[in-house]
Amino acid sequence: MALSSFAALWFLPFVLPLCLYVAWTDLARMKITNKAVLVLTGVFVVMGPFLLADMQLYLWQLAQLAIMLVLGIVLNAGGAMGAGDAKFIAASAPYVALGDLRLVLALFAAMLLAAWCTHRLARATPLRRLAPHWESWETGKRFPMGLALGPTLALYLILAALNGA
């Protein structure tokens, strides 16, 4: 993997709770909060210079955030995704080494399929009663993408951390 296991191990304790929080809030409220996105960005901005190989790599990773934010704004304006999803993708982008992009896209595809099937199955069964007030049960065609986005980033960092073990 292109992301070092050293960097992934250090990012993971800070990023994993945020990924779980994003999945939960999107299920419960159909919202990915600005606070979660800002903290995720802040973790990278503060820790990145110490964990990545050099400053040039760090700056390129930050550029990925800007690129994905612009792309996300365009997709949101076109109705292709929610604003929270676009912001979370942008905040997640610096954590992904460019050499691992194909892996992350494959992880996301698998996670999206698993999340969609699990959500729709739970929504149609008595499992729904475990969290009866979640907005995601009532959204019709809308889907809480945080349920796939958060775990994708978490799994990527876990795999990168294990890569060096």
C-alpha cells in the first residue's frame, strides 16, 4: 500500500471514532455534521506533517482535499450527492494515498453495496424497532451515504496499518 503503516496507525485512533460517528449521525439524522468534517480535516492538518514522508507529499495530500471539495460542490449542485457527503469525501481525501486510489474505490463499492443492502433489509424487518426514530428509515429513495463513506475510510486505514504488521 502507498500509505505507510506508521501513518495509518497514528491516524487510526483519531479517525476511527469520527468515521463511526459519521455513519451513526447519517443513519439517525441524515446529516454528516460540519463538526465531524472539520475535526477530520484538523486531524490531518495537525498530524500529517509529522506522519508523511515529506512536506511535498503532505501538500499534495492537502491538494486532494481542495480538488475533491470542488468536485463535491459541483456534484451537490447537480443533485448527485448531499452536501455532507461531499464535505466528508473532501475531508477524507488527504488520508488516501494516490497510489491506493483503486483500492479505496473498490472498498467503497463493496461497502456501498453492503451498507445499502443492510440498511434496506433492516428497514424492512423488526430490526427497525431498535432505532425507531432514525430519519433514514423514512427517507424513501435517499440513502445515508455516511453509512458507506465512514467505514470505507476506516477500513482503508485499518488495512494500511496492518500492511506493515
